[in-house]
Amino acid sequence: MRFPKSAGLAATMCLSVLPLSAGAADWPSGPIELVIPSRPGGGTDIMGRIVADYLQQKLEVPVVVIDQPGGGGTIAFEQVRTATPDGQTLLFMHTGLLVNAHTGKYDHQVGDFTTTAIAQSYPPQVFAVGANAPWQTLRDFVEDARAHPGERTVGVSLGGSTHFIAGALMANEDIDLRLVEASAEVDKVAGVQGGHIDIGNLGAASARQFEEAGQMRVLCMIDPQPDPDYPDLETCQSQGVDITWLAPLVIWGPPGIPDETVQAINTAIAGMADDPTVQERLNAADSTFRAYSVEEAQALVADEDAKIAGLADSLGLAP
């Protein structure tokens, strides 16, 4: 149903005279600290600075990025969890927070934080093998692994998110892979290219460069939806393999932030969708953004938390 312009104007005028709630009106009340469990120049740091620069311009207050990689991220987590719940101290982190919580690396669960917004998606991920590997698709690899249990290797950061991705593939497809420690993407690339690792997951942009150089073969994209920037890459699901993995970058705050402040933070983040500078920087970082409401963001995090909890149990990683 379309409203006439006069009705829209009247509605706008009515809204403009409604008093803002104290929580929303008072945020931000000064400089914002965006705590990132990453070293300067790391992938998460780069993504977080896009958000910080945008918020600083939009809100006209300083947004200070604090890189705090110590303790595997737990120092950053605690810095935010124990902060005053006024929305002035926020955590920018992917779902590695959930992995840490469910593997005993961190003593607090996601319920000890306030989910305020989904900031971005992490760059798309693919499964890749060596250029001379016999598998053309992930379905080929899965069938071969099923015929040779425990013989095929996958590079992972043991106890980290990539361990969980491999665990989900093994559980969903009922195959047994041998896990090889490869903490950094460069380790997986070297292992796959050298034939020491059969398969690994890595960023689509990096994998594409190696594939074009004849040093690697991309089997499929792990993301649940096709990516328009990689129209020739099939999703793993489209090959009949039951594996997807989301890597949302989340804005968390300490527990107890007033609902009005949570909504104000979410609304500010949602404006990224209409900012051409943000879109240009996200494209350069091979990332995308779509606005999630508070309810959608919290539901997404809850679903991911439940999935990771189940995988931690099945992989024997739960404390």
C-alpha cells in the first residue's frame, strides 16, 4: 500500500515531536571504544576499521580502535564484558568468540554479552586442493574420503573455527579426515600446494589468484549463497555436499545495555548500507553488508552458538 506524500510528511512530523528515550538520546555520550581481538593490519582489524571510520563520521564522535589480541582474544572479551553497559565500549569480532566459549578457552558464553548488530560478513571462503589433485569437485573429494577413511588430510587450526568447519563436513557427510595443524592461511596454502595437505579452506580472493597461477584448484564455495563477485564458483551445497559456514562479524557490548541504546547502535550500523564510501571499502576487502534488525542479529548469533556448541561436543572439544 502506498501512502500519499502528505500522509508521509504528517507521519514524519508526528514522529519528530515524540521525545526520544533517555538511553537512545544519550548514545553516544562521548568517544566510543571499538575493541578488536586482532593485531593491527590483520583481517579482522581491517574490517573493524571500516566500521570505526564510518561510525566516527556518522556520529561525529571519536571512535577509537583498540587492537587487543592477547590471550587468544580473551583479554579483549573481558575488556568489553566488564565495561559499563552504556554502549561506549563495544567488541568487534567474528564467531570465534563462540568457538572459544565452547572449547573452554574462554569462561563466558555469548549470553554474557549483548548482541547489538551484525556489522559485515567475513570474505567468502572456499575449499581448495592442489593443482594436480585428482578431485574436480568437493563431491569427488567426499566420495574418495569415504572410500579411504582416515587417509585424506585437511588443514585446520586445531581448536579454532577451521577445525569446526572440517568437523561439520565430517559429521554431515559421515567421513573421517585426518586433521593437520595449519593455523594461518599461508600454512594451508603451502601445505596444499606442496601436497602435504589434501584440502584446506581459505579466502576466495587468495584462492582465485593461486588458481589463475596454476598452483591450486578451487572445488567450491563454502558460503551458503553464490557470490556475484565469483559467478563461476559453485557452492558446496550445489554439488550435493552438506556443508556451509557463516562468518558474521558482530558488534557485541557488555551485558545490561538498555534496549533503547541497543536499538540506537543497531540503527547506526544499518546506515552502512547507504554509505558509498563504506560500500567501496567493503568491496575492496571482498566483504558485503546487509542490515539486520536487533532481533535478526540476535537470532543469527543464537543459531550459530547452538551449532558450534553441538560441534564442540561431537568433536570432543567441549570442556
